[in-house]
Amino acid sequence: MTEIQQSRRASTAIRASTFTESVIREMTRVANQYGAINLAQGFPDFPMPEPMKDAACAAIHGDVNQYAITWGSPALRVAIANKYRSFYGMEVDPEREITVCCGATEAMAAVFLALVDPGEEVIVFEPFYENYGPDAILAGAKPVFVPLESPDWHFDPDKLRAAFTNKTRAIVVNTPHNPTGRVFTREEISLIAELCQKWDVIAITDEIYEHIRYAGGHHVIATWPGMRERTVTISGLSKTFSCTGWRLGYAIAPAEMTSPIRKVHDFLTVGAPAPLQAAGAIGMAFDSDYYNHMAMEYRVRRDIMCSALDEAGFKYAPPEGAYYILADFSEISDLESREFALWLTKEVGVATVPGMSFYSRPELGGSVTRFAFCKKADTLQRAAERLAQVKATV
Ligand SMILES: Cc1ncc(COP(=O)(O)O)c(C=O)c1O
């Protein structure tokens, strides 16, 4: 029987046959089942900004309820362009260089499908946000992994250099990084930029945590000399405005790349929700006070989480950005990461994501688990109280 016949019998296309259920979403279900505090999935349990909620309601009542222009409402695209000019000194043409998508997730998938051919290689830092692997598979591309090495999650420049070949089409640059909390330095971004130009490779970024940082600036690789023309900058509103359910993200790229991205996006989803785009434009116009305040609140959350992990005996690198800690539990337990996460959920009442789900080979993440601390201080304090029992429970 051919591979296709076998897959037909299983009613699964070959391209989807290796996909597993998202472990992150699965852990949320397990958390609910056991009444655990959910530090697994990266969604905030606090409200998003009121002016944006009001704007969304006003848009719905004002009958902004039909399809927006497929690549994004003009107001949102203009607001995005204005923000990139004022925050990053980057000129973006809202008419030709922005595609608003249903989240950074759809933007990433659309970009892979639009720009990467089957057989081409895409460099991905490992551990990685779990969608990049499936995105590569959907595009028929081959992911090539470069390790971010514990304990501080830096990459070895020589390993990165060795990953670039004539087959490399793209590199995914996610900073601030999920799941490690790393923020790439200016030097690291410069090396990536240099290699992209040397090997004629495009950078596909995921900058969804750009405003959640505890140390260091955010470096937008598209603003590096020679990179604007070979970079797709992806970001979104989910994390910045605590509205993961709104599904608003975008890809910024030169017009030649934006044209195919828009076509793929159109066929995938037609467009992101129109009334929410109207409200998104209000948020994108917030000034730096909003972002500074948000970062300050996240610093408090991070500090609560770090103290709780210290107390419980986890080893970790304090995050420089994003809202995750990838913590090593090998001094607490010999269990494998999935077993450990299930144990922690059921016995201690705190849900995390097993490290294996961020690696190409599960054993690489065998002794780490990811805590998401995008939660109210009160939620984190309750989690800390439970985690204080870890040593007694083992
Ligand atoms: C690195 C990274 N990219 C993208 C996303 C999803 O973004 P969106 O909600 O815009 O699809 C997440 C969500 O956790 C993430 O961690």
C-alpha cells in the first residue's frame, strides 16, 4: 500500500498525519479537569484596556460588522504604520506592506505558505513556540534547529553559522522568546542579519512580546542595514493588549512579499474580525506610558513567580522578556517532563507545559517545564502557596 493509500485509510492527509494535539491547549483542559491554577497557556486572566473594549462595542453597534478589506481595515493599517514610525523609526507603507491576519499564528502560517517552497530549509531556534514546526510541515519545508543552550539560553554563533546552507530560505527570529524569556542582544541580531545577507535568506520574525521586557531593548531586525528588503516582521495585539481571543496580528514586509502573503491570507481566512480591527486601531495609537506601565506590572508578576520557583527548588534563568520561565525540575523529581507536568497539575494544583513540547525531540526537554506568569498577582500568590508544597509532596 502506498503512503497515500495508507493515509486515506486513516482519513488523514500525510501532511497532517504527524501533527499531535497542541500540548499547551491539552494542559489547559487537564488544569480545568483538576481545578489547577493554569500557568500553562499564555493567556492573561486580567482585563484588557477599557478604551479598546468600548471601541469594539461601539464598532459593533455602529454596524462595522461585515468583511473588512481582506488585508486589514485602513484605520488599523495606518495605526500600525504610525506606531512603527514613532517607536522604531521604521517607515511602513500601509497600502502595500501590511497584512492584518487572525493573530500572529495565522500570519506565520500565511508567510510560510506564501514564501517558502517545499524542500527549502528554515532555521528555527530550539526550544521553540510549538506552531513553527507544523507551519514548516504545512509548507513542505524542512526545519533546521539551532539550540538555545541552558542555563542562560544563548546560542553558539558557530552552530548558527553552520546551520545556513544554499538550501536555507528563511530563519525564524522570535524575540522576546517563548518559552525561554530570552531577549536577543544587538550583537546576536547583527550576526543573524549578517548571515541572512551572506546566504540570501529572509528573516521571519515573531515579535509578539516586543513590549514585555525586563532587561534590554527590543531590536527590530527589519531596521538593520540591508534587512528591510528581506524581513517579514510579525507581531500582534494578543499579548500587548491582553486580548488573545480577539485574534489580531499582522505581517509587515516589502510589497513583493506582501502581495503573495495577502493572497494566501485571503484564501485562509478572508480577514480578521472587522469590529475588533476598529478597536485595535485605538490600541495601536496608545503612547509609551501604556507600554511602560504594562512592563512594570509584568515585572511584579515575574518577581512573584521567580520567588515561588526559588522556594520550590526549581532552577531557571530569570526571563529578560515575554512572560514565561522554562524551569529545570531535575533537583525535584526524576519524572519525564510530561509526567512531571501531569503530576504537578494533579497533586500540587499548578498546571505548566512540559518541556518536551518545545523541542523537536521530546527528550531534549525532558527535565524542564514552562510556567506562564501572565496572571493577576493574586493568582500567582495562590500558585506560589501551592508550589511551596512541592518538596513535601514529592
Ligand atoms: C511566540 C508566540 N507567537 C505567537 C503566539 C500567538 O499569537 P496570536 O495570538 O497573535 O496568534 C504566541 C502565543 O502564545 C507566542 O507565544
